[in-house]
Amino acid sequence: MPAGRYPEGMNLDIVLPRLLASAADVRMPALERWLARGDAGTLAAASLAEVLALQYGLPDPPPYAAIAFGSDLLADPVHIEVGQVAAALHDSAALAITPDEAAALTRDLTRQFTADGIEFQAPLPHRWSVRVPAGEVPATIPLERALRENTAAMLPRGTGRIKWPSVLTEIQMFLASHEVNARREDQGKPTINSVWLWGGGAAPASLPPRYALVHAEDAFTRGLASRSGVRAAPVPAGYAGIDAVGSNQSVLLVMEDPAGAALDERWFVPLADALRRFDAVQLLLPRRRDTLVSRIGRGARWRWMRRSRALASHA
């Protein structure tokens, strides 16, 4: 499926950004059958942000912070584990950060860097953002790319007065001595010992309306909907909750639920119901190096001779 191009008709795109990463020992029989019956392809993208950047024609890397939160950069909390050979980077999914912890750390980081004009915020406990003075946004590596390509040692580089490698070192020293991390250590939790700066760049004033309706909770996806002038709504309980759109219009549904029997029962056992409303359903499953795309047309239900495979085999 070429980026930004859609088949004629009324289509539903379902992006499942976390599914294959959590599918090692999980079977989802209904989804596995639909994947076998669909027309398979790939996208040269390996995360939700990269998939949507292709669809909306954004630069690589996309200006994630500006579109999602109206900020200059993301400063996502991470844990860096230093080994004998290399440093391993763990994102906030492994940290279970509470709102109070996020608020305390970003508040105190802002106080620490007042003289540099760096202001930290925590729009979500697991996703922090930062504002910096004009002309001081550094070049960075997206967090998801760093996680899969082992680039934990790659530091942000700027061309202004702020020396970002030094700032990052100071952030790490500050976090190491913070009372939030002292409590986490006492509780046997991994510490929040660094941040990953990424996602800078100017957001376009407007974007083409790739979809007529977007169902998503993710801030970046909802920001894209807003800038393309279409409505963003929460993820519904099922296909019946997807609002009606006109003919030759498409709907985007982003589901961040991990793999499991409940997800299969709720969305993929009744997928035939969606095919009564839409001409096709496209499943987009990001994985380590690319995104698996399976286009399921109305005739796919009759391809019962195709043998399904375990979900993990698609990762």
C-alpha cells in the first residue's frame, strides 16, 4: 500500500501499534484467520508515528512534539541500564510512572534549568515535553528508533548556545539524586535516570484530510486529525460505535490494546460486521523493521482455504 494512497470506496484503517511486540505467547485465532485471508503488503515504517508520517506526508523524523503537544521537543522518561559492553535503553512502558512522580520530576527539572530557559511539562505520566528558547532545538533520534536500533549512546546535537550533551549529563545527575528515584529504589522499581529528547521540528499549519474521521486516544494521532480539519473521537467499544461517514471516505482507528483474547473477541471475531459497512478493512501492524499491512475486502471471508499462522510469526 503506497503511503498516502487509498483504494476507492469507503475504507477502515485499523492501526495496532503494540500488537506484534506483545504477541510472543498469545494466540488470537480470529485475527490470525483474517490476516491469512487478506492481501498482504508492507510499509517502510516501524511505529505508529512513522506510519502516520508516511500517510500524511510529514518529514522524517516527524515533528511529533509540536503536533502532539504544541511543544518544542519530547523529553520522554527512560531508564538506561549500563552494561559491560553497551547501554540498554528502556522506555516508560517498563517504568509505571505515576502522575505525582511525573509532576514532581518535571517541576524540579524546570527549576534546575531556569537559567537556560528550558521548561519541562508532563502532559502524560509516561510522555514528557519541553520548551526551549528559539533556535535551540537540537537534532535527535526518535525514541522508538533508538529502542530498536540500540542507539542509546547517540546524544542530541544543537547549533545554538545550549550544549545539549552537557545538559543531558546534568539531567541524569539531577535525576540520580532526586527523592522520587530514592523512593523507587526502596520499592524495588527501576529508576527514571534519564530522558530521551526527540520529536522536534515545526508542525505544518494544516494537513490534507487523509481520513474523514479519526478514532484514537494517542495525542499525535489526534493532533494530525486536528490539523487536517477532521474530528477525532475516542476509541469506541466496537464497530457499531464508529460514526457514519460518506461514500469514498475513510476512517482511521488506532487501538493500543496489547494482544489478547479480549481484543480478539471484541474486534476480530466480529470483523465481518465492519465489512458490511466498509468496502475494505486495512490492518496495519508495526513491527521491528517495517509495518505489515493486510487489506481485507468483502470477498476475503470466502478465502477459508488459506491456512492461518500464529500471530507471533508475523512479528
